[in-house]
Amino acid sequence: MRVLWLCNILLPAIAEELGLPYSNREGWLTGIYEKICGNTGNPEIELGICFPMTETAPQITERCHGRAGFQSEVTGVACYAFRENLAAPEIYDDGLEGSFREILEDFRPDMVHIFGTEFPHTLAMVRAFHRPERTLIGIQGLCFACAEAYMADLPEEVIHRKTFRDWLKKDGILRQQEKFRIRGEREKEAIKGAGHITGRTEFDRMETGKINPNAKYHFMNETMRTPFYEGRWRQKSGRAYGIFLGQGDYPLKGFHYLLQALPEVLKEYPEAYVMVAGNSVIGNRTLKDKIKISSYGKYLLELMDTLKLTEHVQVLGKLSAEEMKEAFLNAGMFVCPSALENSPNSMGEAMLLGVPVIAARTGGIPSMIEDGKEGLLFRPGDVKGLAECIRRVWREPEEAAWRAENARRRAFAAHDSGRNYERLSAIYGEICQ
């Protein structure tokens, strides 16, 4: 089977071979890649990979030799770089369709597997390939659903105001929501043009079924990043009151909910503090920081100041897989306060490590974890409910550890690399039959 992948990022294994920087975002792709293209290779699947580059790096240009792509010397995988402005995913570039026709002509795949619907290249590939019965789209998040939940109970004055940075970039919270809506419309068209969908939750099955009831839905879990299959969380007296948040740089992720809940937690546990990973939007030390701050970042700073939380928040920034794992193991719990999620990989990673999990009962999260048995769920936006869940974890450490162990067992079953690889191979076989 000749299978062409369309990815949102340059995979780390390929980047390392080329000596290029890479992102750990969507690092779970590496798990599937390694399974297919291990040291022994795979006789059943011949893989090609497309990935976006803002600019074509010299390392890639030298390897292309006038062709659409280049051959990886380490794995034998055909690799294709295409130009796309990922910083403006709301803008559709018709030229992508031409680039993909070149790639398709060169690789001649039996099927195309598109990972995610968030960027214009998904629709461009669906249009260029134009074979719904051989097109498989893997659902990660859903932009049209994110657009509806984007404001996450923000005050009206915060929604409508603009900082200097927002004016300069012609951005702002309303504009960000509008970008999600635009992306959502193209996402719907792409889903309508695919004959096959993979997903992991009841939420994404139902939502994609409303858009394209004729597409076949294939349930398939993801394989997480390798480091998270080793190591186990233990209760630690020194850092027991750390609350870890995987991301908090835009409203949908609900960082403000956690800040609003924290004062109630501090009444009972004054040692409590929050560690947040990912892009920082609350830097405020230098003049440059102040100029760059967004309306949402300013709102977070206002909350921290009003609620006297500045000393209780640590910004960790972007973390590698190993650094992320260390942050999980050093925390007292993992919290996902998002207004909407489909199947957050950070939660899956926390579960694999046996970290106590608290999450909003939204989107696909109830498909990942059972309330009361494997973690604690609260109504999205319910600040008091969130605070009570946090306190409950610390009040009842034995029960919290029991739930975390149950979640760990479930995560190891759900994210088993061998099982997921066999499932993926079966889906490919069915499509290519």
C-alpha cells in the first residue's frame, strides 16, 4: 500500500536528519512513524510524507534535485516539503492545490491520510486528490466547534478591547474567533470531501457525522510520545501542591477559569501554585513585553493582580517531551479547564504517568476518562466546581491515587502502540482493498 501522509508539522525524525529545528507539537505522530518506519521497515506500507515549510530550507532544496520531494536516506521515506504560511491559517492559498498535484503525480499514492483539519492544506489536498473513497482524515480538534466556544465566558469589555499589539497586528479576541469560523467553513468542506474519518471520541464521531453522514467513521486511538510510557507519578511532599496546566495562551484553554478558582483553593491550601506550559502571554517585565501583550494576556494579568495570585503562578514556556514529563511528575495534579476539547494529548500523557487528572466535562473528554473512577470532571466554566475538585484531590490522597492508577491502566490500553498500529494497518487495508 502506497500511503501519503499530510502532516501539520515537520516530523522530528526528519528534521533531525536534515539538521533543522522542529516542534514537539503533535509529537504523537512520531509514535506511528517509528512503528511504520522502524529499523526493519514495513513491507506492507510504503510511506510518503508531506509537511509545510514557511520557507524552503537549503537542506531540502539540495535534496530535491528539481523534483517535488526528496528521499530520506535513513528510513527510505519519500518526503515532500510545501510552502504554507501557518501563521495565517485563515487564508486559503489556491497554489497549494497545484503543489499537491505535483506531489501526487510523483508519489502516486493508493490513498491519502490527512492528519488534522485545522489548516488550509487539508482542503487543498482533498481537492487535489479528488478521490473521496481513498481519502482518510484524522480528527484532532474541530475549528467550527472551537469558534462557538472560543469566548469561554470572558467579560464583554475584555472581548471588545484591543491592546497596542492587537491594533498593530489587526488582531484581537473577536478577530481570533472569526478566524476559527473561517477555518471551520473550510474544515467542513474538507470533511464533506472525505470518504473516511478517524477519531477517538463520541464527540468527534457525532460532529463529523452531522457534516458528512456518508463518510465511514473508524475509531482509532493515538500513540503518545515515547517518554510518557516510562516513569510513574508519586505523591511528593515537597511539590505536592503544584497544579500543572499544559497550555493557557488563548481563551478556549480556560487558564482564566483556573485563576478564578485559585483563591478558594488557597484558603485551604495556601501553598498551592500553578505551573503553565506553552506560549507565555503574560510576560510583563520589560517594555517590549508590555508592547507585545494581547488583550487576553492583559486580562490574565489583571486577574492575577486583583486576586493577588502573582506569586502563585509559574510560566514554564515551551517544553520538550522530556521537560513536559518532568513537569507532570513534579506536579500534584494535572488540570484541563478548557471550554472545549476533543481529546487533549496532554491529558493522555498525564494519565499514562499516573498523575491525578481534573478536567472539564466538555467535548470528547468524557470519552477519555470516567468521572469518579479515573479522574474528576466538573462542568465547563464552573469555577467553584473546579476549586472543589482540586481540594478534593488533596483532601483524599488515597482516593486520588486510586483514580490515577485506574486512569493509567486505561491509558496504557488506549495508547498501546502495537494495538494502534494494527488498527491503522487494518483501516489502510480496508480503504485500499
